Amino acid sequence: MVEQFFEKKASVIIPAYNEEPRIGQVIQAVIQSELVGEIIVINDGSTDMTSESAINNTDYLVEFKKNSGKSNALITGAKLSSYEVLLFIDADITNLKPHHLDSLLTPVFTGEVDTSIGVFKGGRLITDFTQALTPALNSQRAIKRETFFLMKDSLQGKGYAIEPLIYKNIRKMGLKEKKVYLYGVSQVMKTEKLGFWRGFLSHLKMYWEILQAIAGK
């Protein structure tokens, strides 16, 4: 017999790299959701005060001395998790509300789907457009823990390519996925955080990792 979804809880995993100005408001939204059982923050080699901004409201705070990439951060968080459902949330999204998390988690808790993916809508035009154009790159995802661990080995060390590889595995495994619109949610662009040229180069690195992973290299 399926448990009532309100009796279930999720492990929220937040990878973060130099997100001191932003991670606090993300965590504040997360802790207000009654469907969240624990918060795991992976500080992926930050050189700012990301940890200090997160430490008071997290159950686990893992600090990497060097930046190891997004895939390793998420896998580390998943290994620490205690609950049957994982929810991946970026540390640089804006206007996140508790009901956004609930809308991602509920269809997984009820067994409607194996995983759900969040798509920004009604926020900033640039992020709305990007997410609609390339949904496989979207980062806000709820997924059954056992499902994630079935694909874990193919994700190790893949950096930013973890999202399209999860997307690829879901289709290969024939799993059910639901697209959930996150109205009003947006994201701070790399060029805004790092300046134009550093942000541009960071984007290039991200897309290069993704292309290599898709090509199977």
C-alpha cells in the first residue's frame, strides 16, 4: 500500500560553488517545505563564504577543498541521503518558493512518475527561453534514490554533463518523467556572477563537457 505523500520526505541536495550571496535564500525556501526531510549542501571548493551562508540551516555540509565538478557533488550528496526521494536544487536560482518544491516532489511521492524535472516559466525571458529550448540541461529534479543509483556509475566525473546524462538514462531505462513548470523562478547567469568574459568561458566549459559526454568520450 502506497504511503500518503504527506508522510514522505525527501533529501534535498544543493551543490554550490561561490554562491555566498544566493544560497541563503534558496535554503530558506527549502526549509519551509513540509515534504523536505533533510538538506545536504555540497560546497564544491568555494573561495567565498558559501559555507557560512549555509551552515545554520543544513543537516549536512560537505566541503571539498578543490572544485570537483557538479556530477561528483550531486553523487556525494546522494550517498549521504537518508530518504527514498532525492531533490536536486541549484544554489543560484531566484524566487524559489516552497510550493515549487512540493510540485516537483508530489508526483514522485504518489508514484505517478519515477522522476520530475522543473522548467522555469514566467520569470526572466533569457532563462525561460533557455530552459524551453534545452530541457535536458535543466537542473531542478526530483528522482527516486534507487533509480539515481542505478545510473550513478555513468554519471561519475562528468561535471556539468550530469543533467543530460540523467535525461539520457531515463529514456534508456524507459522511466516515467513529468515536466513541472516553476512559475516565477529564474536563475543568475554566469556572466552576471563572474563578469562577461569569465562567465562566457565558464559557459564554454560547461557546453564542452556536455558535448564530450553526449559523444561518449
